[in-house]
Amino acid sequence: MIRIMIVDDQSLIRDGLAMLLNLRSELEVVGTANDGDEVVRIAEQLQPEIILMDIRMPVLDGWRATRQILDLELGTAVILISSYSGREIARISEEVGAKGFVPKDNLAASLLTAIKAVYRGGTFFGE
């Protein structure tokens, strides 16, 4: 069972992803958060193996939150998602320590592949 946390400031995205991922027997959504500050506060308690996190959020964006989560040394991998795409977004995501990046317009086609690749110790940087 892959324990996942979803972080997005849009409840429709958060709730929709949680509902879809929980349909998969190998995945378990253990929690959600509204912004980067909230996920940094509760990730240690929830111990997700993977965090799916939006880049653009109020309070603390996904890039800065990724760095803070990695500083906690929880063994949690981060896959960033965004409505923006392109090589520059993927490059910055990798530089901050994320193990993956999936554009929101490609979530249906690539999210499960990204989760499995990252869970197995690999990376996935779609554009």
C-alpha cells in the first residue's frame, strides 16, 4: 500500500484526486492539506510515502514546501503538480528535490505512472 498525501489550495482538485486514487487498491490517501505550510506541519504525523503537491499555493508554495519537507528527513518523496508546464518548471521542481512533476492537464494520463515510478525509487518529470 502506497501512502499518499495531497496538497492543493483548490478543494475540487484535492477531493477529486483523493477520490480517484482511493479507488486503486494499492494506494491510500492518508491526508490532504490546503497549502505548503499546512503540509509541512502535518507530514511528520501522517508519514506519507509520497506527497502530491501543487506548486502555486498561498502561504507557502510547493517548491519551498518541498525543501522544508525534505529537511525533515521523513523519507517522503514529493511529486509536484501544476497547471503550468514546460522544461523550466520541471527543471526547478527537480532542483528543489522533488522526485517528479506532472502538469495538471496530463494528470489522467501520467499520475499513476509517476506515483509508481517514484515509489520504486525512480523519478518522473513530465512536461
